[in-house]
Amino acid sequence: MDNSILIDIKGQVAYITLNRPNKFNSFNREMAFTLQKTLDDCIRNDEVRAIVLTGAGKAFCAGQDLQEVTNPEENPGFRKILEEHYNPIITRIRNIEKPVIAAVNGVAAGAGANIALACDIVVASEQASFIQAFSKIGLIPDSAGTFFLPRLIGFQRASALAMLGDKVDAIEAERIGMIYTYFSAETFEIEVDKLAVQLSKMPTQALAFTKKALNKSMNNSLEEQLALESKYQIASAETEDYQEGVNAFMEKRKPNFKGK
């Protein structure tokens, strides 16, 4: 049985752990497919209202397992690696109608870094670092690195990091807007749990509409985005959670959102 991906559902939060610590959680074919299936399971599970993606051991994810691609008997080839492994993972993360937190506990390199950056909220341990390691072996950033990185930190910085492959520590990553925030190593897991539980208790459908609108904002014109906001705002106003939010505000109490 493949245990390269672990899942633990606590309350309404699914904790997904990349679990090849002896390989710094680098991906092989089996692990990529297992992660896709695990994400699909979270999509179908109505009890799950927030997802945390993290890594076991000292690393978050070192990207592709180079031992797989250098072994003639195992190498699936870059077309399959991209089209069947990483691209489906990125599209699942962006299309899941639930918030996905990347809890970057250690080094995030190559595709591992870009999978993290594709998540809705990226938090890191102060011991974490991010590396666009592709140029060091003659490759280009994949897994939507060339899409998200310049949008997060600007074209010039993204270009430099992609070409030079410099390591960015958690403090610098927060400063330049690559991640939301970082926590001390001692409080990292506690703070991640607090954030995940907070999101799981929020109006899930409104968060999903927010995510959809942000996705479209990457390419929409102002007029298109205004029309989309109107569409999703009207849909949000028809949810039970909207009514609960208004009632709680009027009654000066804390809302009890159900995700409906």
C-alpha cells in the first residue's frame, strides 16, 4: 500500500502530508497520482471545509525525484511528468472550492515550491526556504511557477529567482509577498492548526466564490471582473451562511456558519 501521502481529518480540516521524508518528499509517479486521488477525496467529502498541505520530516517538498527520471526503466518522460503529474495537481488545488493552506515546514524546491505557491494561503516555518532550482539542472520553472511567481512578487524578482535559482528564506519570502506569513519553528504547527480551524468555520461557499473570482482576475478585464463579482455576490447572498452572518451581526453574536 502506498503511504507516500498521508491524510488525517480532524474536525472539518483535512491535513495532507507529503510523506517521503528520506527523499525530502520529492515526487515520483505513484506519489503524484496518490496526491491527486487524495485531493479528489477532499473535494467529495462535504465534511472537509479546509485543507492543509504539508511535508513530513525536514522538507516540504524537493520537487521531482531525479532518481526516477534518470532511471531508464522508471522514467516516464517529461511530457507525462508534466501533463499527468504536476499540471493536474495544480489545477486541482486552484479548482477545489475549499481553501487550501500550504504549510511549508522546510525546504520547498522546484515543483515543490510552485505547488506551495499555487495554494490559497502559504505560511511557512522560519526554517523554511523556497528555491526555483530548475536552472541549476538546465530546466525551466514548471508547475505554474512562471504563472504565479511574477504575480506574487513582480516580474523582475521572479525573473531573477527563476534564472539564478537563489534560495529565499521565510523572512524574505514574507517581505516580498511570496507568502502570507511565517511562524517560529516552535509554534508552527499550533499556528497552522489555528488558521485551518478558523477557515473551516467560515462561510465555505463565499470562500469558494472568492477563490473563483481571484482565479479569473488573473486574465479578466476590469469590466469582466466587475460582472463576475456581481454574479458571485448575488450567489453568495442566496446562501444560508449569508443570512446567518447578517443575523449574527444584528444580534451582536458570533456567527455559526455551516458552509451552506
